[in-house]
Amino acid sequence: MRQLAGFAIALVLSSSTAAWAQLPRGLPLPLTMEVAKPAPNATFGDAQVIELGYKMDTYKFILKDAYVDDQAGNIIWNDVWRQVQLSRPNMLVQGEMSGEIGKIAPGQTVTLRGIYAPITRTFEINAVDQGTGISEPPKHY
């Protein structure tokens, strides 16, 4: 009987450990997102849309690319997306550069870099770069 109880406890602990390993709830994650604001008459179509909440406003963007800067490769963007996809807004934005998302013009693409906190679904923006960031091809040779 003791062996059975020990096995059940080990099973519960191992299954909860696997879930925590997928997306650690307490650790902040370095995150980069490339987003575009559609033109006034354009629709989102089949593009993936992300909603970012800042203060009392919600901004919708087309998510062109996103990645978690995890050198070990244990956590990927899909882990973060599964956590936030059903929330409205998907992420709450804070930090010094967070007001910049309200200044993104229609048709403009920007790269947002910052830290994502899984416990509160907050994205603290550290940098807002015009264009597609590091994946953008060089303009001058």
C-alpha cells in the first residue's frame, strides 16, 4: 500500500514538474515581437492578431514574428502564446517605452523588445525599433 501511495505522489509531482518546465510562471522571459499596425481601411484577414493593453487602451496589431530569447531552447514563443491567446487583451504593457505603442502609425512595422512576466501577463518594453529589426535585409551594401 505504501508503494502505491509513493508511486501516486511521484506521478503527481512529475506531471506538475513537466507543466512548470514548459513555461515557468515566476521567471521573466526576454521577448521580441515584430508587429504591424494595419492601414485604416485594411482588415486583419487571416493574420495572427495580438492585443496589447496599455493603461485603459487596447491596441490590435498583426503579429509578424515573435521569439523568446532562451539560449537553451526550453521555452519558445508558442509556449507564451498558449498562455495569453484567450486573454483580452493578450498582454498588458508597461515600462518606459510602453507609451510608444500608441504612436505606431497605420502601415508601420516595429520590433518590440522587452521582458515578459508570465505570472501577470505583462510585457515590459525596453526598446521600440522601426522596421523589422534584426531580420531586416541591409539597405546599403
